Amino acid sequence: MKLYIAILSAFTICLSACNDDFLDRKPVDQLTDATAFITYENFKTYSWGLYDYFGGYGGGTVQYPPYFTSQEYNSDNFSQTITNGQSNYATGNKVITAAAGGNSSMLVISGWNFGYVRRVNVMLEHVDNSGMDEKDKEHWRSVGLFFRALRYYDLIAAFGNVPWIERTLNINDTTALFAEQTDRTVVANNILRDLEWAESHIKPAGDGVNTVNVHVVRALLSRFGLFEGTWRKYHNLPDANKFLTASVTYSQKLLASFPAIMPNYDDVYNSEDLVGKPGIILCKQYVANTNINNNNASINPAITRFTASTNWPAGVPKGAVESFLCTDGKPISTSAVYEGDETMYDAFKNRDRRLYLNIIPPYRVRIKNPAQINAPGASDGLWEKDVNPDFGYYIDLMKALPGNVNKTLPVFAQSRDMKSGNVIPNVPHFSAFNRSLSNWYVAPQQNVAVPQMVSQLGYYFWKFYNRHPQDVATNNTQDCPLFRIEEVMLNYAEASYELGTFNQSVADQTINKLRVRANVAAMVVANINAGFDTQRDQTVDPVLWEIRRERRVELFGDGFRFNDLKRWKKGTYFNQYALGVKIDKADYGNVAGIEIDGGGTVGYVKYFNATNGWLDRYYLEPVPVQERVINPKLKQNPDWE
């Protein structure tokens, strides 16, 4: 049976919810922090609950996965094309929330919530008085410091200045409970201090396979150092290089320890077992009927029908599709092999393989018996290739991709074995021209019905779609990568550039390793000049633009993009017009529900109107009203008053 992280025990819940009156009783027949934090195994058991902070593909105590898709809708990578689904950051409708968000059982990653910090501090405060030897004490102190740093990283990324709390507080700690925020610089320095201490004191192998170990700590140092260093550089705060140097230092250590990556990009996200695979530093494991990627909306509304499925409204704007390079290593604006975008078939020719594994390529098949098109349990025998060979080009291409078993065409709607079910006969597959599915899916939280596996823009995100057998419809068990060496490579490349040390050698250690897998020509740094990409943001250096492009593509859909845009101070990218694929409406029955930008019948599909909503105050989240009522010393972030 798989070992897996993120076990929330009743033991953990009991201790994290204790108040002082309860602790004073010290009952002999119940676990309390006075009797439970004695042995190594006590701390190990308690620590399992801390792993629940990794939301992964769903489950645990985290309401929104911290690095997977949740924030992609708040970026220029995704467009949630359902009624009222547009990002509030793009429309200028972001408002101050009344409550902090989250509670003792559900934690909103970007919420003003310090319950998790308290849980970690409970453990840290009992290390010294335990019965462990000094080496074991150092190890568990390191584990606690890692998890506290992880939470504070998300807090300062969201709010900037936040209270720094490194001990458990009770109702009598009025000075600490009603204090002002701690300056961001102090908090950031504390995070760096704690992680560096943990890196040098944690047991190198952790507590066994797939647990927090020295490599995981270094991975967080790599991630946090880049984030904080670039935030400071582009938001005019001091000491940017201090954090960038940390990112480079610990990234280099990891690159030496993880020299290889998985040969198939899709397997990083759609494997039943990631433990021990090349480049995987830490993953969240899922076990059938125990710890699963649950598709049940009542259990896990944030990612309903998220994995091994086609049932969620994730459209991709044209600009994001265009960010993928061509096979010659050049952008679409200057590539000799780009065939234009008169049709989706043209636009996908000769492109980075990651495009095909993130966004469904176009195709069209003929349904042998149209009367069965909505019949559940329909099999591969229901369809055949269209007489026009162009419509089958990507069916053949996907079959030919080395190692590809999950992303075959045509696509089937969700079924229990993912090898049968309703056939989607064509992509693009528009909501207004829904040819395959009669059942409709209610999008979580919006309470809006949308047809399954359809797009308003024509480009549809399917990175986590796979055809692994499932026992039941809600039992998906592919593992989720939490830290992997590819991200570290990108951190190293970008931080090196910001420190003035990026060169061909660094490119070869990082970006060019990723491009081999993507079937894209290597980056030649000397060839990148002002004319390399005519669509480049002219305020960004050409080499840095390409480094950032590689990050966007490799981590597409993983949830990094929103924070990337904020740390680069590029919130205005949200204001780009979210257009879709170019079509002739006659091919879709000239239905009224498909709208062409500028009117007419031929052109780029649009769904939302153009926006110009990004405001500079959005770089930091507002402190919730409730928190400032409780503690008047808390200051609101700039321009939110």
C-alpha cells in the first residue's frame, strides 16, 4: 500500500484546538500536550496533520489548492468562461472581504488565518521538554520551522505586513493578540532564517520516503528566495539580492542532487505513483478509498471533477496559447515553422509538445450511430475518422507522442474506466454548439450549470485528464507533485538572471533540459536580441522575457502565474483581451451563442468584453473588515481604505 502524506488524525485536531483550561486539567485518560509530546513517535504522529497544508489535487484541510489551478483563474492563463466567472482582478471588482476566510477545519490559503501557525507553534514549544536526544530535537524543530515558514510565505505573498507569531497565544496575551502587523522585511528575514536553520539541522532523509527532508527545505528556499527577491526588486524594497542569492544557492544544491527529470511531461501530473521518480522532490500521494482526488462537490467543491475528467470550465485565452514556442525554439512572431492561426489546426502545428498536453488539440471524428451519442458506456467503437484527413492530424500526432497513454483523441467524457463514455466528436467544442453531452455540470460556488467538456473560447485545458481506470466516479488516485526539480531549474534560471549571472551554461542546466522533453530547439542565449519576439513586453529584457516564458509554459496550470505577475509588478497583463480560437461561424451552424470579436462571422471568438480593471492596490490583498474591528491596530493595505 502507498505511504501518503496529509493524514489528519484526531490526535492532531485535539491538540490544535486545546485551550488553556483544558490543558490545565491534564486528564490521565486523554491525550494532552502535557502528556503527548514526549517521544519521537509522538512528534511524528502530530506532524502528519501539518502535511494537510498541501492541498494537492484536493482533500485535507485546505479549501483551495495552493499551487494548482485555483489562482490560474486569477491570471492570464485561464478564463473561467461561465456566467459571472471572470476574475475580479481583471474587472476591477475585487472588494474587501468581511471575514477572514477559513476556520479550524478549512484553511483558505490566501486568507487572513493564523490557526495553522498556532498548530505548528504548539509542536515547536514542546520540543525542548521532550524526552528526545538533541539530534532528534533539532530534526523536529526543523520540520516545524519548515511548515511555519511555508504558511508565512503564503501570508506575506497575500498581505505583505502580517503579525509574526512564534509562540502559542492564549486569551491573556492581549499585547500580542492586539498588536500591529510586523513589517514584511522582518517576517521575510525570519522565514529565511528559519529555513536556513532547518536546512542545516533536519535529518537529510526526513522521516522516511516522501516526507519533509533536506531537499524539500531547499526547494522551499529556492521558491521563496525567488519570490521575495523579485518582489523586493520590482516593488522597490531593499535587500532583493539577499533573497535571490539564497534561491540560487539552494537551487544549485538541488540540481546536483536531482540531475534528471521524468521523460514524459504528462506523467508528472497523471501517474499513479510519483515517489522516487526522477526530479520529484515531494508529492502528495493518493490511495483508493483512503486519500483520493475527490470529485464529489459536497466533499471538495474547489476542484469538483478536477482530475481524470473533462468536467470543469477552464478556458484558455489566445494569448496564453501563443506563449508556447515553436519547435525551432522561436516564438510565433518570428518562427519560420509557425503556420498562423487561420484555423486551430494551423495554430497548433510545429509547437512545443507541452501545448498538446495542456490544451486539447483540434480534431473531428464521425459518430457511426448518432442516436447513441449521448448513451453512457459508449466505447471506442462508436466513432471513426472523418473523411477529411486534416481532421485526423492531431489524432495521429497524439498517438505518436513518445510515452503518451493519457492524452489520446478523441476525448471521452468522464466515465468510470475513462476508456468509455460519451465521445466528444470535435474540438473546438463550444457550449453553444454542444454536440455530445446532454448532462450538465453545476460549477462549484458559482451555482451555474455548464455543459461538460465545452469551451466558450475554443481552447480547453486538460492537463489533468487521464484514462486511468477508476473504481468509482469519485475515486481518482494519481499523485500530485508538490515540489519538483523543474520548478527549481526555473527558479535558478530567473534568480541567476536577476543577479546578472545567467549565461549559456545556466541555460543548459535548466531551460534546455526542459526543452528536450518538449521537442523544442535549445535556447541559445547569444541569439536572443530585441527582435527575437516582436510581441514581447518592451519593458522586459529579451532574455528575461524568454526565461519567464519558459516558466509560464512548464508550470502552466500549476497555480504559480498569479503570484508571478504580482511579484513582477505586471498586473496589467490581466487587462489583455481574452480572445479565443479563430473560426468561421458557418462551421458551427451560425449559432447565436458564439460571438466573434468585432462582429461578423469569421474571426476570433470572444466571451467577455474587454476590461481595464487591474488596480495597483491588488498587488496586496485587503485585511478583512472583521479583523480590523477586532483589532483596531491592524492597518489596511495601501489604497484599500
